[in-house]
Amino acid sequence: MPTLMVTVTGLSKSFGSTPVLSDVNLELDAGKCLALLGPNGAGKTTLLKILATLLRPSRGSVRVAGHDGLRDVEAVRRCVGLLAHGSYIYEDLTALENLRFWATLAGLDASPERLRGALARVELDALAQERARTFSAGMRRRLALARVLLGAPALLLLDEPFDGLDQRSKKWLEEFLLAFKGGGGAVLLATHSFGRGLGIADRVAILASGRIVLDRPRADLELDELHRLYALYTEETA
């Protein structure tokens, strides 16, 4: 697996005559986390969808784990796990049934051992036969994460992953992502908040009006300075 997990060069995306991303350049190493900050409407979700090959850019290039995001779509999809803002689980199915459905739909190994292994990674194995409608928001997020992990991704793309979770669930997710990084995985975390996501970030980028206006090591930024720069750049580009 290449050391450089993500390379985004000159990336732009428009919907009709409306530009959403403009000349975005980003890099992310394996074993690292990039926190992508930006207000609602800045283009964060669009960027994640392009990296996940769900959208094609209007211009520019994307490489994920050495694969061309435009030409090697299936290879990129095998490397990427996207955890969108919603959990997208089926409430009337059990946790195990949800995973079996997703695995079968994606053509993945749906053996009981494989499915229970994914549940164990998110600490839901004891609730495998419980219906998802009984789960808390944090447990639903874990189940959605188990679905993503079925594909053994090297890169996790997370859209507001801590939103709506209680403090216990946030702490669990933070610890899980730190362990994922420790195992060589890369994390790109999109958020409009300054919460726990910054605690696992190695770099921080600010996306405002479709442009990267700041990209610096997290260790170089005190929280007060980051707040000040975020306010400055998002106001200037509003």
C-alpha cells in the first residue's frame, strides 16, 4: 500500500453553471487523519463523494492508494469506506441481518464469521440479533461503521461522524479511529464543528466556498488560532 493514500490535484466540480469546488489540492498519508473544516455548503460532502467515486469531477485528478479515481473506479472503491451523515440502516432488521443484506448487495463475503467479526470490531457482537430500531444513535453509527468495515477499507471518508452522538459514543468513535490510524489506515473527516475530530487529526484543512484556504499540521495550530483563522477565512470567502 502506498505511503501517500490520497492525492487531489486541481480538482473542480460544478453542477450546471454553479461551481461547488474550485482548484482543490490535498494530500493525505497512510496512518494519518485530515480534518476538513468548513461551513455547511462549502463543498465538503461533494469532495467526499468524488473521493468515493460517487461523483466525477468537472476538472482535475484524484488518486487513492495509487489508483486513478477516474480510470480505476473499482480499484478505488475497494480501498475506500464512506460513512455518510445518515446511518442508512434498516430498522426492522437485526444488526446481523443488516450486515448480511449489505454484504450480499456488495458481493462481499457474507459468512456468519465475517459478519460477526465486523460487529465485534464495533463492539456490537453481543447485540447481533437485536433489531436496529432498538439501537441508540451511537449504536446505529457503529452498525453503519461495521457495514463500511466489511470492505476492509484502507481509507475512511467520514461526513460529520460525531454529530448527534452522546459523549460516551464520541469517545468510543475517537478511540476506534485512533486505532484505525495506528493500523496504517487513513481518515478524512469532514465537519463544521471543532469537537473531537480535531483530537485525532494530524492535519487541518479549511474549505470555504469550494476552495482550500488553509492546510496545516494540527500540531502547529492552537485551538484559539484555529478558531480565529476559521472565522477569518470563512467570512472572507462568504
